[in-house]
Amino acid sequence: MLHALYNILVEFEKKGKTLYRSKSLAFERLYGRPYSSKEDYLFRSECRALANKLEQFLAQRAHQQDFEQNRHRQALRLLEALAERQLWPEFNSCYEKSRTAALRACEFEIALAMERVYVKSLSATSVPSALTLQQMLDALSQSGQTLQQFFSATRSWLLAMHAVATHYLQQYGVKTNEFSVPLEAPENLLSRYFDAKARAFGSPHGVQSVAAEQALEAIMLLENETPKFLYEKMSAIVNLGLAYMLNAEYEQAQARYAQAISFCNQHHLVLDPGLVLNSVSVQMKLGHYLPAFQLLKAHWHILSKTETVWQRAQVMQVFCLVFLNRCDEAQQLIPTPKVSTKHSEFLRRYYRYAQIAIYYQVRDYDAALSEAEAFAKYLRRRIKSSSVAEDRKLINLYIRLIKMRMRPALRKHAVCALAQEFETALATHKVQSDTYPTAWLKRELEKLSSD
């Protein structure tokens, strides 16, 4: 239908006819029946659809022409494609030479876009550590220098155009003011959002939920539904959930994480594995182990794409099964000593706690004690640090619990004394309060105290 309408309009133009005077003829040729004012809306709708198609074609043609004529834009699109497909070796080999070439050509806007992709790649390819975070700071500092170059070049262009316009105005006897760019720019929704985000994360006292709420409010007012800004809106929801999570406001955190997952589904965004893991973590902290386990299973195809993410998800799955008392399933997921060497020290310790818990829950107290004492011996050989000291204290409490259960009769006063010592260790920060091994010990002590 649109193609037929286009051909009619082209023919009219060649014959010098206007659509205004020839609408009836166009309608009849298009629909095969005489024009009716009652059906005029059909014709107008087709004309609007054709106008939209032509505008899209012109925009695509201009975009394609710019892409074909600018090798630096081609390099940017290549970097974006490599990052999207997670081809990181190829990405890293292309990035620096492409960025350097763009800077040499004074394509500062493209260079900035390349640097943004690079910063995102650092988040996607590395586990947060002092080294990787310092790399990100270095990359951001580099982008700051590129931004200065972009600002300087753009300001000079404006200055030159102002000088040209002033020159010709002088021919008409018109005087103009000197050109200047104010250093303080007027606030807009995007700057308000990023300023609030900076305040949320910039406090030495942790992520600030009030500032995170202000950031979310600002970005949601932005009338932009392109993927870039949809991801930014989703990120703002996640950041507010993170602020609540770090402040131990788990109900609010879970509500925000659920909102973020729903937002991704609504707008067909790729779900970030970090969002899934945080949501699972909050469910577990609330004691909702079955929903947490189901959430892991539902998104396992996403979580298993990256080795480090998969390892974290696997240990969370093990503890979900332990808390659900599905010990046989949990045992099958405990890695063998040979496989566990591929995991971080942090995860290996978690698996040892899980193994002790499994033995304990199936009432194999001898195996539980043997594993716990071997773990305690291993920790004594480790270089002392805050985490090692906390684990030494925690495993000693585990050993005392197991020995207590091995006695023929359970003594109420002994249970109370151990529970009190555990609470004191939590209050004095000798044991981490928010970990799965700690939560498991707390649950078992509460069970014994209530019996």
C-alpha cells in the first residue's frame, strides 16, 4: 500500500499536480473506490506512515554515509560489537590503537565514546579488587583529559563561528558582545541524575539511599527510551536497591531489585548477572531460601556465561540447598579438592563451611568434626588478617557446637553459654554478621535453644 501511494505521489509531482487538489484521484487509485470524507482518515493514516518511512530512510542514508566516510566511527562500532559479544581479547587489541587514532584526528567525541565502552568492559571482565578499581580510576582520569580536549575544540569552534558572524554583522553597522562560554552550565535532568549518583556513592559512610532516590527520580523524568538510557534507568533502580541492601534494609532492597528485573523484562533489556546475584543474596538474608534457589535456577543461563559469576552463583546455590535441608543435592555441587583450586580463597572457605553443615545436618558428627578441625588447622597456618581471624573464631564456635551434639545428652546451660558467646562475637565484630556460614550457625543455635 505504501509503495503504491509513493508511486502515485511521484507521478503527481512529475505532472505538476498537488496532493491537495488531487486527493480524490489519489484515494480512488489507492483504494479502488470513490473518495469519501468519512474514509479520509484512512488516507491520512497512509500518508503519515509513508512520511515516517521516508524520514527513516533519509536518516539511515545519512547515518550510513557518515559511517562509510569516517573510519573512526567504524572503529567505535567495531569496539561496541566486540564488547557486546564479549570478545575481550579482540576488544583489547583494537581499543588502544583505535582510541589513539581518533585522538590524533581530533575526533574527541568518538574517542570519549570509545573510552566509555572501555570503562564498561573493565566492569564486565574483572572481579572488583584494589587493582581493577585503580585501573578504572586511571581510565576515568584519561577520559577527563579527553573531555577537556573536546571542550577546548568545541569552544574554539563556537568562538570562530561567532567571529565570522560578527565580521559580517559589522558590515551592517551592528555591534556585538564578546563571545564567552560560562563555566557553570545550567542544570538539566541528566546532570541532576549524575550529580545525585555521585553523592550517593561519594560519601565515606557508604552508599546514601536519599541521594540514590534523588538520582532515580531525576532519570525517570527523562523522556528518552533509547537502550542507553533505559539501561541507565535500570541501573538507578539497582543502585537504590544496593543502598538499602548495604544499610541492611533488606525488604526495601528486595522490592527495588524485583522492580529492576521487571523493568528489564518490560523493555527487553539483557539482565545483568550482578542484579540477579544481589537479588538472590537479599532473599537469602531474609531467609527466603526457596525463592532464592528458584531465582538462581530461572536465570542460570545468564549466570553461567562468565566463570567468576558462575562460581559465586554455585556457592549460593549450595547454601540455599543446605538451608532447605536438601543435603544430597548440596553435596553433589561441592567441588572436589582438585576443582576447588580454580576458585578464590574466599569461595573455598565457604565450601568448607557448607561441607561441615551438610555432615552436621545428616547427623554424621564425626565427619563434621573432622572437617571442622582440619579447616581450623588450615586457618592457623594462614597469614593472619582480619578475615582469617574472623574465620578462626567462627570455626571454633562450629567445633564447639558439633562436640556438644556428640554428647549423649544436650545440656541447656551449655547451649545458652555458646549462644551468648556467639552473640558477643557478633556484637564485637569478631565474627562477620552477614555471611551464610554465620547465618547457618545462628539458625542451629536458635533451634537448640528453642528445644
